[in-house]
Amino acid sequence: MAKINNNFNKLPGSYLFSEIARRVAAYSQEHPDRALIRLGIGDVTRPLPAAVTAAMHKAVDEMATAQGFHGYGPEQGYDFLRNAIAQHDYKARGVEIQPDEIFVSDGAKSDCGNIGDIFHRDNVVAVCDPVYPVYVDTNAMAGRAGEYDATVGRWTKLVYMPCVAENGFSPEIPQTPVDLIYLCFPNNPTGAVATREQLKAWVDHANRTGAVILYDSAYEAFITDPAIPHSIFEIDGARTCAIEFRSFSKTAGFTGTRCAYTVIPKELERDGTPLNSLWNRRQCTKFNGVPYVVQRGAEAVYSPEGRAQVKETIQYYLNNAKVIRDGLAAAGLTVSGGENSPYIWARTPDGMGSWDFFDKLLREANVVTTPGAGFGPSGEGYIRLTAFGEADATRQAVERIKVVL
Amino acid sequence: MAKINNNFNKLPGSYLFSEIARRVAAYSQEHPDRALIRLGIGDVTRPLPAAVTAAMHKAVDEMATAQGFHGYGPEQGYDFLRNAIAQHDYKARGVEIQPDEIFVSDGAKSDCGNIGDIFHRDNVVAVCDPVYPVYVDTNAMAGRAGEYDATVGRWTKLVYMPCVAENGFSPEIPQTPVDLIYLCFPNNPTGAVATREQLKAWVDHANRTGAVILYDSAYEAFITDPAIPHSIFEIDGARTCAIEFRSFSKTAGFTGTRCAYTVIPKELERDGTPLNSLWNRRQCTKFNGVPYVVQRGAEAVYSPEGRAQVKETIQYYLNNAKVIRDGLAAAGLTVSGGENSPYIWARTPDGMGSWDFFDKLLREANVVTTPGAGFGPSGEGYIRLTAFGEADATRQAVERIKVVL
């Protein structure tokens, strides 16, 4: 008799965004006349840059001929893309990353989840609270989270690092031993960033204790402050303790085109084994690479035209972020994020619960947000808004929210 | 101190195709003047069908506009593709599969590996011998295979089902209890197919014992015999015991374009839990869907033009298969497969070892094959040839092999 992985049955309810989708669908069915504005799920709305679609057209044409056809590519990604990443995302910022330390993939979500394959089940995992649910749920599925305690909204074996107003949404180093530390800067959901000094403290801690930092910098393109690091590898010592996840999703609008990458330096070893080799084996065995057409599109992100177009798109979203941030602040809400990040983290008024505030904004303002509680207990009393909407709709949403506050 | 998944260190040497690539690269470096013909790794060579590239161009154009842009799609795949699959791959053959029983993915390799996430680590796994290495290696990584015994080339906890000339390369039902049974028909590597009666015996066995059949039918498009089932779901009772993996890779040349799907009927439950729900949760948490452009390409495979073009390509490869099969048989080798399959399984001459025969063909005929021993102990004494080459090169390879035999 086949037995299931019973860790799945410990997962509470449905995935956050599914629950939001369910509530939105129910409301829309009751009120088909209301036009909703979505500032909830972090999906982009601007089209792919012209340089990217031109490169994809060219690649599709190649695939239509016997001479230009590409079958199985390297599981780790084509050299043309790995080289472009090493050059533009790292060397240009003074960081030496070799192309064979870069693994191109179909998404940072996949990589953040699948990375667990190379680690022992007994590692103690530390996560921020609030947190991107994928880090928690994938570790729960793998048996690293223990049991879910619904009374406190936490897993028994995870170590939570609260990110709250009192510490400026910057997690403190855990007092108890941890083995795997998920960090995300610019942060999803709070929009907070980490300074060089803060990251240096994490790196030193990890090197001292042997922990591995799993660093999600999917939103680095939104950093405007020149003092803020874009990569954990800008910090001395990170090559022996950190793995970095990056994505084209939010940079170049690839949420529906699927391309990302993970960086594992060759010096990073645990139990005498290079993690780069482990991940390479994992990817070669359970993954078959990213579509050739998509990799050519991603490569074009680094062309002069591509870079200019991406910059323009990022600025468009940053303008939205400012509209949301300034508008909600003017309406009396306490807001953070949105300056080096596409996410705005707003405190609910009068201590209202975050799902209640979500429902209020859905029903009264017809604006979809994300309730902070969905990201963890310390997200209670907050909502997350995203800057990925259309500019006019975003302005309109802020006006509507102001009216109902 | 972070600990690694030490199951990885139990994996012997490198992945089969990496070892082949290494030997081929070494030979090519020594003999840069020799033009090799590759009938080894199962990669296709014909271009994408014109209907597919036309659909991809159209989708890229959509992605270039704000109106036509597609961000995150459903993790399970777009309805347009799931509906087309249900209609053409199942209903057209008299099989009722609902669209929400179909999960579109980036590859059958990914799915065959990742499916282990939803099963308990203590399940006993049965695999054919010889076998596609991914089934074995992914279970070894997950801790289900025990220890690798290099003296016999087998893992201590796996149950091996020999597929040898004596049983017509058809595995026998294990005498000891097993929980998960990997079957692949048309088979990789032997090219054997399963009759309706043989599949019925597997389904009955699985329903009687509670085992789950993991059925890989990535090569079903090559079936020419109308009596041979294309899907496990053509067999009564399969809906309560089987998961099926399908791919566009070998059907429509998607090895470098990446699209596949997995079918999990809603009636399939273990431990009181529907496996469809478990896989849905797994995919929603650790996967973000297949590129919109690629899904539009896959949809076009089912258009009248797409179907005609795919049929032509399959016939092209089947002609190659006949050339290889007939040519090697005429040269005195014992061959099987290649009639309902792109794979030809040939016995080595004079009891030669399969890596030795691989090296001989590489060095003397300059033809790359796959040594049967790489697929498991019962593959010793065989080589696998694939029909995915160009027609002229395939004919030439067969002539070269004839000369050195």
C-alpha cells in the first residue's frame, strides 16, 4: 500500500494567494458590476521589453529550421546567458561570480522550494515573520517544520525572526542555533531593505556557526539607494555561507515567461561537500533546463536597449509605489517600504485585523490587497500593496482607499 | 551547522549521459577531424512544426502589448491547453480525463522526479531493469533506495524487475510487496511495448495491493500497432491506481522548448487523501507554471495543421528506426524495439560488454550510442540506438557500424 507524505496534511488551509483569489471571485460573482483594482498579488502588468520580444521572435525562427533548431540545452542554462548574468549582475557591481556558479531555472519560487532537496531533513530553519509563504510551506512538506500550531499560527520546529515596526522590519539574529536562514531583501512583504552592515552581521554569524543563508534578492532591481547592496555577494565572506536567488520576473516582466537563476559559489561546502555540486546533480536529475526561446529573451535584458527598457519599466513601478506610499500616508495610515521596493507595507487603522481590512478594502473600495496575517503572525495588523499595477488604476485605487478610511 | 542530504553522496559516479558526453568530448578532442554521428542521447533533430512556431510568434506579439500581456498563469496550466489535451489525447481515444486532472509542466523528467515529494519516504519502489536513470536517482536522493551496492550495480532497497530477452523485455509482477511501480511504455531503453492484457495485470495488481503505478508514456506517439494502448487510462481500473506522465518533447520536438503534463485522476487516493490534491499543492507551492508562449505552442500541436506536421515528423523518425533495425539485423546483431518506439535495443556481438561496444562504435565507426549497462545491470550486453537523428546521417551511421562488425 503506497503511503503519502503526511507532512502535506499538516499544511493549514490553502495557499495565501489561493484564498485571496477565492474571496475575490466570490465578491465578483455577487457584484459583477464592480470593477476591481488589484494591488494584491505581486504580478506585473507592463509588457515585455521590446528587446526581449525581438530576441524571442528571432529564437522562434531558429527553432523553425533544422539548422537553427535547439533540442536539450544544458540543464544549468546556456553559456550566453550565464556569461551575461555574471558580467552585468555581478562584475559590473564589482562582484566576481563565475558562470558555472550560476544555475538558470524556471523561477525563484521553484528554486527556493527545490533547494531543500540538497539539505538534510534535520536542519533547523529560520524564517522572517512575516515571510513569503513558499519558504515555510516547502520546509513543512519536507518535514523540517514540525507541527503547525494553529493557536499561534506557527510551526513548532521553525525559528521565527519577527520583523516589526519596533526593529524597523529588520530581523535579529536568532539566539538559538539555526542551520538554514532564509533572508529576502528588498523584503517581500514589508518592502524593507538591508544595509551593508546588517548583511555583514548575518554573513559573519553564518560563517561562525556553519549556517547557510538562502538569500532571495528577486527585487534587487528596485533598489534606488546607492548604499544598499543588491547581492549578498557584495559582502565579504558570503562565498562560504550563502546561496542567492534572482529572477527576471519583476525586473523584466517575466512572471509569465519564467526565467530565474540561483548562485552557489564553489567555496560553499558543508559536510565536506560543495553545495554547487549537489545542486548541479539535483538539477541535472530533476530538471531539464529553461526553454531556449526564453533564455534568448532573458539574454536580451542585458543588451543596451533591453537595459534602457527595463529601467523605464522599473521607474514606472517605482512611481506607482510613491503614489501608494504618499497617498496612504496622507490619509493617515502608517506606511513603510515602497522606496527601494515594489511593496508597500501599511498598518491597518484602529488595530483592525488584516483580513478584516482586506475585506473592507475589497468590498468598500473594490481594491484587492494582501492581508499581512497571510505572511505570518507578525504580519497581523498590516496589509501589503504592490506597485505592479497600471499607473492610472493605481492612482484611482489610492483615491478609492482614501474615501473609505 | 547546516547538514547536507547525505543520500546524494551515495549516488554512484555521474549521470549516464554526462559520462557519455565526457567520453565523446575526450574522443573528439583527440580526433578533431572525425565527424561523429550521434544516435545516443534521445534528443530530437527535426525543427518545431510550423503550426507551433506560428503560435509562438503570435504569443510573443501578445506579450509585447499591455493588452495582450500575460503574467503569472495558473500553476496547473492554462485551460486552453488542458482542454486540448483532454480532448485530443484522451477523449479521442475513448478515455474520459477531466481538464483538472491534467497538470501542465516543464517536463516529464521534472515530474517523474518531483512526484516523489507527495509520497512517504518509506514506500518500497519497483523499477524495471534496465531503466531510465531518473526514476532510480531521484528515489535515491529521497532516501528510498537504501545503499548502492557497486558489486551488483543495484540499490539495496529498490525492487528490480528484469526486462530481458527471456521475458520479451516485459517485466514480471514482483513477488514481494511494493508500493510505487514505475512503468514506461513504449519503453526507454528497450523499445518494448505493453499489450492491453499485460497492462490490465499491472492495474489489477496495483488495485489489489494499493500500489501506485507511475506510468511514463512519453513515447506513445510512436505506437504504430493499433492494438497497443497509448495510455494506462485505456485500462479499466487505472483511475484508482495510476499516475501518467506525458511529454511534448518527442512528439512535437519540445526537448528544448519544455512542455509536458501529468495526469492524476480524482479517484486516486491513498491514506484517505486524493493524490490530485497533493500534487496540486506541491505544484502551487514549488512551481509557477509553464511560459505562456510555450503553452500556446503546445496548444498548436493539436490544430489540424499541427497534427499533420507532427505525424510527418514521427513518420520521419520511424523510418530511421526501420533503417537502424533492419541494418543491424542484416549485419547479424540481435535487435528489438524500433517498431512502436524510437529506440532500438541491440545485443552486443560475442558477449562484448556494453561500454566496450560503446567505445568500439565511438572509435571505429564514429557513432555515438548509449551503453545498455548505463540503464542497469540487465542492460549489460546491449546498446541503445535512437531514431531521432537526420535520415542521411542515420543511414550513414548504420553503414559505418556494419563495416566494423
